[in-house]
Amino acid sequence: MVKTKFLIHWELSPDKELKNLAEVTKGLPNVKGVKVLESYATPTTPVWGVTLVEADSEEALFSYFFGFVLRVPGMFSKYFLLPSLPTEKAIEKLLKQ
């Protein structure tokens, strides 16, 4: 089974704090087929961050992602969900075009 890595770039709504995100993530169940590889947040206001996940399928990724979005409407002011490769591989692919 091919696993795909996705980069989620997110920004909390200005009225939310990192502790709000921590409260939400505590209660979320694990989603079968999705593994969180890394997650980082900034000390800025608004808080923004990136999360790198590995997913077995698009359906699993949607279940994981919408768990956050639907659980607390208005938590995020922006988010981007993108397939990703290590930079070296991305450059290699680009140069073959």
C-alpha cells in the first residue's frame, strides 16, 4: 500500500490560542490510516503551524482533517492541505519536466 505524505499549513482564528487547540486534540480519536509524523506551532498571534501526516488514502486524510474542522467551527482562519515530497525529490521531479 502506497502511503502519501500531506503537509497541513494552518492558522488559528485570532480569538483562539494554542491552549484551545490542545483542548480539542485531547479528545480526538486516532483515525485509522493516518499517522501524524510531525507538528509545529509558532508563538505568534495569531498562532500558525504545520503538521505533516502520512495517509493510506484520501478518505482517511479527510476523516482526520475534518475531525478538527468540524469539531470546533471557527478554530482555524486558514488552512491548506497539500501533498508533499522531500525537497530533494520535488526538485528531482521538477528537473525531469
